[in-house]
Amino acid sequence: MGLGIIVVETCTRNELSNLDLEQLETVYEEVAVMRTDCLNMCNLCRARPYALVNGNKVYEKTTSECYEKVEVVIQSELKDFYQY
């Protein structure tokens, strides 16, 4: 598990959880991925692939688009954190 400066949370019932999200921990050492049974966002969970990145909702129409957007948000969070 990464350092946890950036926490990516997903519901195990959401289709995004079918992807290897732990790969994000390998690419970004500051990221920690947490999978939970339910994040109490059932309407969003049924409608779209989504994750919470530091508590902010990230969602798209497809799992691949959502994964890419999660990476963009991670990079933005890192930029803000390290101020570069």
C-alpha cells in the first residue's frame, strides 16, 4: 500500500472495481487504494463507474475513461501537494 497522501476509494459492487486499481499504487507511491463493500452512493454506483479520490467523486461513462480520469485527478492532486 502507498503512502496514502491520495486515497482512491471504490465500492466492490461498482464495475470500476473489476480493474486492477492497485496498479495505481505501483505507479504513484503516494496513492493508497481502498475497496469497501459500500460507499452509500448506490444511485451513482448503478449508473456509472466511479471512485472517490480524496473524497471527490470521479466518474465517467466507461471503466477505461473513469480510470484515465482518476489518473488525471491523481496527477492534479500531486501537483497541488508538491506545488510544482
